[in-house]
Amino acid sequence: MTTPYLAADIGRDEGLRLHAYPDPDTGAEPWTIGYGCTGADIGPGLVWTLAQAQAALTQRIDQVQTQLDALLPWWREVNDARQDVLVNMAYNLGVRGLLGFHTFLAAAQAGRNTAAASDLLISDGRPTRWARQVHSRAARLAQQWRDGVRVAP
């Protein structure tokens, strides 16, 4: 069970855009719309309503949780605030992207929460690429993992 704040927190973290836009780094694919949604059916000229964006957010959160159940069965054993961290990260990075955080996940599973939180921000003595990209989101989620209580955006 995750917290009732999860969808709103991800929505604020991702931001809302109802007109599809290209990847900021490439100026092309992947195109994004709503709350950070990408896919083969998203491209130039696509416009969503707020209701479509909210439905896609809910659907994607559900999909992420289902994938985490299959790939990280221990994730449901951590408290709700920490479950939110995993879902939030997987929403942003994709579940496969989250699985690339090997050291974080090993520490998280072992209950070494301070080490896990540190690894979200620093790896091999340098800020992680993810932390550089999402700045305050990474800092907030690392604190939330470390302390086990929700940190509001």
C-alpha cells in the first residue's frame, strides 16, 4: 500500500503539459505529454484533456506497481513512504531504469536506509546522473527513503 499522496506528488514532480512536446535533449523522440507519459502513440500535434492526463497518470502508477510486484517482490515489505519513493523513481526512470540502481536496491532491501538514501544522490564519489537531472526531487526522495516519512514537494 502506498500513500494517498503518491499521484499528486508524481504529478507535481513530472509537471503537466497537455500538448505533446519533444525530448528536451534531442528535440525529437520520445515525445511526451500529460504527466511525463511517452509511447508510440504520442507525437507532434497530440493534445490531451486534463481528464486524459489524470487517467494516464493513474494507469501508469498501477502499471509500475504491478511491475515492481513482479521484479522486486520485497518492495511491499518497506513502509508506505518508501514504497512511494520506489514508485516515483520507477515512474520517472521506468522500472528497468530503477533496476539499474543496484547498490541502492541492495541497501534498501537490506534495510540500510541511510546508505540507500546516500546512493540515490552519490555514486562513485559523484552525483548520480539521475540526481543531476531531477535535482530537488532526488534530494526529497532520498530524504524520504532515509527517514521513512513523506517529504512534501
